[in-house]
Amino acid sequence: MTKTKKTQKEETYEISGEKLLSKVKELIKEGNVREISIKDKSGKTLIVLPLTLGVVSAVLAPPLVAIGAIAALVTECTISVKRNK
């Protein structure tokens, strides 16, 4: 029996607050994202979205509203994305 080891790849994006929500939606649509973390420009984590296969949009609606509120408050932020390879 062969065991498959799942590895994660992490990417970061520096983005302005006004483009935050559209970038998060774009990342979610890609489908292979496992977790999205949003940090302010000082590195403080503002929100972490764990994503799983089969996440439906109704489940994501409240976090997306929160991300919209964060986008209104921050001028610059960093998105960290963990993906399965």
C-alpha cells in the first residue's frame, strides 16, 4: 500500500483594501485553496477563512461580508493563501 503525502503551498499577495474582496472571491473560485488569511500592514491577522471542498456560497456569505468591512477599514493588507499541491 502506497501512502500519498499531501503538501501545502503558501502564497502571499500584497493588495489595497479596495481590491481585497474581489481578490478573495477570485481565490475561492480557483477551488484548490485550503485557507485564506488576511493581515493588516503591521502583520496582525484580521481574519482566517478555512476552506474545504464542497463549500457552498451560503456558508461563505457571512465571512465575505466581514471581508468587505475589513476592506473599508484598511488601506493595505496581505493575503496569505495555503493550497494543496
